[in-house]
Amino acid sequence: MEHTEHHFSHPKNYRYYLSGDLDQSKVLWVVLHGYGQLPFYFQRKFQSLGDRHCVLAPEGPHRFYLEGTSGRVGASWMTKEDRLTDIADNNLWLAALVEQFSSRVEKVVLLGFSQGGATAARLYVSRPDLFHHLVLWASVFPPDLHQQAEFSGKENYFLLGDEDPYFNHEQQNAQLQEYQNKGFHTILFHGNHDISEIPLLELAGRVKIKQDF
């Protein structure tokens, strides 16, 4: 008996969190969490941005128990299984979600942390018209985009902690050089594999917005 793979399309509900007053905000930060995180907790790392900034935190569509079959739950954006389908689906639903809010703010910043960085890079390349800045934080650039990614003409950033356990000193230098070659501004800060407040505020200061008089 022959077995062939198929896909079936059907509407799905996607969870996200929105923090801040969108009507009073100038900048919308679309933040994609790392592997095993949940957006409810991830969004808290951006509380210091201030009242001119609103944070949209979508949840990776694949939830799982972090240990065994019960207890704490995390989420991810994809696995190696049927990854091309998941990439295409993520690009579609995330773009549709951002479009619900993007017209109400002056700028939209797309930030991907760790595993979320690959999803953010792919989303940015698929819909560059939606975003003013791309920020990849402690993330390896997705190899499937090396030949098609175009980042000229916008200020994009790569941030990495100097004590990140996932990147030794040699890997740090290689990552910084790779992103610089792609036209990213790079920030190496003192810290580990996390969103740190000081470099985040430095980054926010580079996102220029019009001032109210």
C-alpha cells in the first residue's frame, strides 16, 4: 500500500498578548519568544520601554510540557518535522496579526529572541513592508535565508551577551561578523542568554519617533 503525505487547511486560533496603550503608543514591538518560553512571561522583559511603546507578544503554535508529561508548559515555533509547512504558516498568521495593529502606530519593530529570531528573520523577509526595524537577539541567522535575505535600506540590529552560554568567544566573533556583513548594527553587551534591560533601552533610544509638542 502506497502512503503519501497531505495537508489539510482549517482555521486555527493563535494566542498573543498585548501590553501598553496602543492609542498612546508611537512604537509597536512585535516580540517573538525563544524555545520553551511563553509570551505571558516573555512580554514582561519589555516593561521598561515606557508608555510610548506597546508590546505585541505572539505565542509559538507548538506547546509542550517542558519536563515529562505534566507540569510547566512552553512553546516553540517549529521543529525539524514538516518545517517548511510551519514556516509558511507562521509567515501568514504572524503577518495577518501584525496588520491588525500596524496602522495605529508610527513604527513597528520586529524582535526575535533565540529560536524566535529565525522566525522573525523569515517573517521580515516575507513581509518587509510591515516593519521599520528587525532585531535579532542571541539568534543564529536561518541558513535557508542566506541567499535571499535583503536588509539594506533599514536600520536592523543584532544583540548578543558576552556571557551567553550558547556562544563561546570564537562563536561570538563569528556571529557579530556575519551580521555586520549583512548590514546589521551589532551590540555586544555584558550579560547572558536573556533580554537585558540596559541594551534594550539603548536599542529603544535608537528607534527615532516624532515628538509631541
